[in-house]
Amino acid sequence: MSYPTVLGPWYVIFRIRDDGTASGDYKPPEYYTAMEESETNDPFQPNKKIALLFTSLQSAARVADAEVAEVRVLYSKEHAEEFSRG
């Protein structure tokens, strides 16, 4: 298995939402996943291990834009291991 590099990065889509209270706190990050892996009808789950990784920035940006989310760039073996791909 190859790992992401600076010249061949991977992309993960995530969102951070507030907890809906007046305190202004935020929920933990949620990661975009395939619907087959989702435990609910929401494609965003807090489990990094099932996050969908993209190799195309264009595809990741398109999905992030549609889902009102952000794109994170993974460019090292350590980043891949964080998402259990190492």
C-alpha cells in the first residue's frame, strides 16, 4: 500500500458544528464517509477509521462544497495512520 506524499496527497472531508447551546462549544469533528458505512442517514460520522479518502482535490472540493464542509490534506504516512490506513 502506498502512502500520501507531498506530490501525491490524499484528501478527507470534515465538518465541525456547534453543539446548539448558548455556550458556543463545538462538537468533535465529523468525517465524510460512504453511506454504506454510515450508521445513520447522515454521511458524516465521528469515526476517522471509516472516513472516505479522496485522491483528487477536484472531487473532494466538489463534495465539500455540496456538503458545506472543509477539506483536509493528508501528505504523510503519519497522516494516513491517523485514519487507520497505515
